[in-house]
Amino acid sequence: MTDVQAVKDALRLQRIELPSWAFGNSGTRFKVFAQRGVPRNPYEKIADAAQVHAFTGVAPSVALHIPWDRVDDFAHLAKHADSFGMRIGAINSNVFQDDDYMLGSVTNPDPRVRRKATDHLLECVDIMDATGSRDLKLWFSDGTNYPGQDDTLERQERLAVALAEVYARLGDHQRFLLEYKLFEPAFYTMDVPDWGTALVHCLALGPKATVVVDTGHHAPGTNIEFIVAMLLRAGKLGGFDFNSRFYADDDLMVGSADPFQLFRIMWEVRRGGGLDPALGVAFMLDQCHNIEPKIAAQIRSVMNVQEATAKALSVDSEELAAAQRNADVLGANGVMMDAYNTDVRPLLAELRVEMGLDPDPIAAYKRSGYLDGIVAERVGGAPAGWGA
Ligand code: LRH
Ligand code: MN
């Protein structure tokens, strides 16, 4: 029997970090649809993120993206966040939007460009010092489009040099999360295409170098939960960029395209001890709400992670282990499917009430009238998006 109180206690401790860029306008190369009431600066993004925390109780931090969230005084921005009961989480570097980076950033054949890119990464650590952030998230759009375009091994050496310099700059309580991605914007090679490449670079550096699993960055059909289990086993799972996809890096709401996959991932997280906050696994969302209302979509996304986690916590692990030991294939699979088919929504609603929250976060948010307020208030100024 599932120990309901133990499930609730674990869910109460879970923390889900929100991406500042999810509150701004986003889209595809075909169109970025502007929505009304969109924040115009990081201060307003944090105010919107605070709404997600206010109604879910488990999302007290916002990841920033530099330069999209550049401000004159990051310590002041951190105080602003604190005034909303929020804190600034991971700092995301951006070496993918400058013309100099056409042939790569830290892997670029031109040492001047490599220096420029590395200096940006180091500046992001300066920002972490000001915001009190622990995590630097490193994603490189670096890669090639045609065989022969550049030397694969030489590019790996250049990457290793930059990572080592950043690693040496990290403070005692800081670390970086190296993000891999199979393709896009490069279409022949990406210099960090998969978990193996990311892991090899991190193992070469030390304990402050970890790997982040963006659930949209794999080839179709990839068993992502196996990768999660292996990274936990190696002590190198720094965190997740949660989203979901039907085809490519669609950045849709986590769990919306494949809730069963998210359940399987959260089972391996639980099995590998990753739900223990002491292990430091960062559960971050990395999504774009191109057509749906952004704050409500972030609330829904947090709820989707909670539901997958509650289902994973409902797996009768002793019964499962016994069935596995007895080579009872159907029995073991049945234990997993019983948990997955458990409706955990009543338990989560109960927990929210015990946490002093409304059992239905989205309905409560809609009743708050917050969206009407920001639509009326945020007139003029440039709405935030994927541009500095
Ligand atoms: C790259 C990525 C990365 C972020 C960006 C917003 O696809 O997943 O994590 O920098 O999206
Ligand atoms: Mn990502």
C-alpha cells in the first residue's frame, strides 16, 4: 500500500524552477505571436513567476537568461525577487545570438571569437555572485552543417579549454550544468550532441561539472529515463530542462505530449535518489508558450510535474522489487502501470489545501484577475522576447 503521508511529504519538498523567458513572447521562425500583458523587463517576469509560486507553492525560483534579462543591478533584482518570496535560480548563458558565433562560440576556429564567448560565460558567473545563484547553465548552439566544415576533434579541444576556464572560475557553492542537444541550429554535428559527450567533458573537470537533461533534445524514441538513471549513477545529474515534444525541440508544456514518459523519468529519479533535495537535482522548466496564456501554462506545467512525481511515488517499490527478483515480467510491469494509472489529482488537491492553497491552482489564478490587471497596466514599452 502506498504511504500517502510519505508521498505528500516528498511532494511538499519538491521545487520546480521557472524560466523567465517563458513569460515573454516566443514562437517559431514562421511567427512570434505577441500576447497582451506580456512583461517588458525581468522585474515584471519575476512578478509573473511569483503568481505561479503563489498558486502552486512549489516554484519559488526563476532562471534568468543573459542578455535577455540583463539589468544594471542584479543584486537589486534579487531583492525584488525576494520581495515576492522568490529567488533567482540558474543563470543561462547565451552564445547563440551574436553574428560572431555563426561558425561557433567557444569552438569557433577564430581565437578572438572563442575569447569573446568565454568572457560571456565568465560574466555569467559574476552575475551569479550578485544574485546568489548556485547554477550556471551552459548550452552551446555550436556545431557544423556539412561534413568537412571543421575538425571535430579540434572543436572538442576548444570546448574543453573554455569549460576548464569556466570551471576554475566557479565559487565553492557554484556549479555548471552542461546541456546537450542532438541538432538545431546545427544540422550535421552539434559539439555537445548527447549525454555521453556532456558526461565525458564533466568527468574530465570535477564535481562542480554536471549534466542537464533537456527532455526535448533527443532523437525520437530515445529512452530518456535510462539516461537519467545512468547520470544519477555517475553522480552527474545536475538537473532537467523539462518540456515535451511530438517531433523536435517543440518546447511544449512538460507532460503534455507524453505523460507516460515523464512518469517513467520521475520513477528513475525516485529510484536513483534524485527526489532528495540534498542531491541537488534542479527541476527546471524550459518551455515556450507560443499560443497559450503563459502564466496559466506555467501553472499547468508545474502541476504536470507534480502529477508525474506523485505517480512515481505511488509505485509500490517493494512489490516491484519482489516481482523483478521472481522474474515476474508481467507482475513487475503491472506494478508500474498500477501507479501510472493511479489518479493522483485528489491527493494533490488535498495536499494543496494542507499547504494553505486552493486545491485548483489554475481556477484560483483565473479568479484572481491578475491577467486582466497586467493587460490593463502593461501598455507601451517593448514586450519581452528572445531578444536582448
Ligand atoms: C536550447 C535551450 C537552452 C536554452 C534555450 C532557451 O534549445 O533548450 O536550454 O538556452 O533553449
Ligand atoms: Mn533547455
